[in-house]
Amino acid sequence: MDTMTKTKRVYNFGAGPCTLPLEALEEAQKELVSFKGAGMSIIEMSHRSKEYDAIHQETLALLKEIYGAPADFDVLIVQGGATLQFSMLPMNLLAPDKKGAYVVSGTWAKKALKDAQIYANAYTAWDGKSENYTRMPSTNELKLEEGTRYLHITSNETIGGIRFTDFPDVNVPMVADMSSDFMSRAIPWEKFDVVYGGAQKNLGPAGAAIVFIRKSVLEHTNKNVGAYLRYDIHSEKESLYNTPPVFTIHMINLVLKWVKSIGGLAAIEKRAEKRAAILYNYIDASNGYYNCPVNKANRSMMNIVFRLPSEELEAKFIAESKVAGFIGLKGHRSVGGCRASCYNALPIEGVEALVSFMDTFKKAN
Ligand SMILES: *Cc1c(COP(=O)(O)O)cnc(C)c1O
């Protein structure tokens, strides 16, 4: 079925909020005015109603099931995006005698470290600045100090277009900001105490962060912060301590059902690999006309960055791509260039069409 022409949708390569499955959008549209015959929308209903509670509990269960989280992990839905987690994490996990180690791999990692340093003792375990944040470190490059509670990593740097292809092997638990490759690949849960990400890159609209946390960690979190900032309270109340972002959660629910319907995490991962291979193979075969500036071993599957021979050509490329129906290809303002963000719901055909456009552009310019 050609979903593009049916609804006149564009291919959205934006870095976030992201493209969502058409099936999920249409389902939400159908139910928006009257949810399953209730005579009102899910966003008008009490978050204590049985209709909403069913969605809420199902969403929590689907998150764990699809991501393959072990039984000793709890999943929380917290407002404030991934950005609030930059503060909540050290507030909850770093006792005064403990330190947080941070891999500074780009813009997002830097922000995470900066916020942690407001509340706690946090330090840089590795910094990719001298190489312009074009790669991730190997385990033996990490400098961990005595008394380190966790190593914080950013699994995928959305702006730089790099990822940890293999996760570090360290003798402290890791915590990870996985915002931009959330639920796009299988992860080694045994290495992590906390895994978090904003919903709007791979899972739904903005308005929530999903936090996976090891249950044994919850027993030792700091109780001396405001209620909303406490992981243990969100856990105890099953993410219903206060009014949750019901529409965001409803959309995440529909997206997760779509993920399941196409074959779950394994299918999602295969799709991501296929999309990335199509784009990187084309870029590599373009005789340098298109050029990916990052270390090959750390190339992101989600945010594919590339340059053209000049900034003038890049501006022309971005302008013409927009007219052709490819949205969001401009690189982040801090680094320039182009970036094709290929989140979970982006169809393979979107990438095939983009490569065909890139080839036409190359021949004409
Ligand atoms: C987008 C992004 C964030 C910020 O997410 P918000 O939900 O907007 O706070 C943090 N980290 C990474 C890696 C991101 O891609």
C-alpha cells in the first residue's frame, strides 16, 4: 500500500519529534472524539478511570516486554523529557560520598554532566572534544576514579551521529541516555542500573521520558528530594503519583502495538540496519561527493550525518530536498551539514527515495 500518496504524508527525517507509524496516528484519530464508545476522549478522562488505567498498565507491560527488560527492572514514565533525567539521576543515585563518571561524547553528554555537577560530585571519564566528537571511546580509554557509583553514557549522540556499537565493559554499573536509539536494538541489560530516554525520538510524541531502573537501586535512592523527583515514588505509584501525560502515553501504547505487529525489537533492529546500510553505502560509493565525517565503527543507525562539497551546495541540497518531500535534513545548527534521522517508524522506502534524490542532485550539481 502506498501510504504516502494515500494521505499525502512527507518523509520526515527530523531529529525529533519523529515520524510515527501511520497506523498509530489513524487509530488515535479514530478514537479522539469518543474513546471506545465512552462519549469522551481519552485526554478528557480521569487518569484514575478504568479505561485509562487499562492503557497505562498495558503500556508499562509492553515497554518491558518489547525492550526485553529483565524482571528485576521497573519501568517509569516521567514528564520533563530526557533533560529532567540529567538532574533526577544524580539527585537519586549519588550519595555525598559517591561520584558519577561521564563519557563526554557530544552535546547531550555535556549537558548531562553539567546538570549532574550542580547536585553531586560528577567528573569526565573521557572527552571526545579533541577529535570533534567523531567517535566513542573504547573501554581502556575510560578513566574511572575510586568511589564511582556509575558510568553515564549517551548510547547515541543525536547531533554528532555516533553511537556505542559495543557498550563499555566496566566494573561499575552503567546508566545510559538512550533517547535517540531507544528501543531500536537489543541491549545488554546486565550492564545497566538505569536506562532512560525521551519518548519523542522513537516512541511517540513529546511529553515523557521512559526510565528503566533496576529494582534493587530503588531501595537506596535519595529520599531527601521533592516527591516528583523521586524514582522510588514513581515506582511505588506505578507512574501515577500525579496526573500522567495521558495522550503521550496513549500514543506510545499505539506505537508499541505497531512495533509488536511488525515483529518486535528484532524486526525494528533489522529495519534500522537496512535503512542505515542503504544510506551509508550510497554515501561511501559517491566518490567523496557525499561524505560522512564520523568514525566508521561508531556510525549511528539513527542519525546519519553527511557533508556535501561546500556549504553552498548543502544549503541548495536542503532547500531542494524540502520541495521534493524530504523534511528535516538540515544538520544541527551547532555542527552544520546534513543529517537524516531514521527513527523506528521511518519506512525503508523513505531512505530509498532519499538516496535516489541524492543521486539526482549529485548529477545535476
Ligand atoms: C533529544 C535528546 C535529549 C533531550 O530530550 P528531551 O526529551 O527534549 O529533554 C537528550 N539526550 C539525547 C541523546 C537526545 O537525543
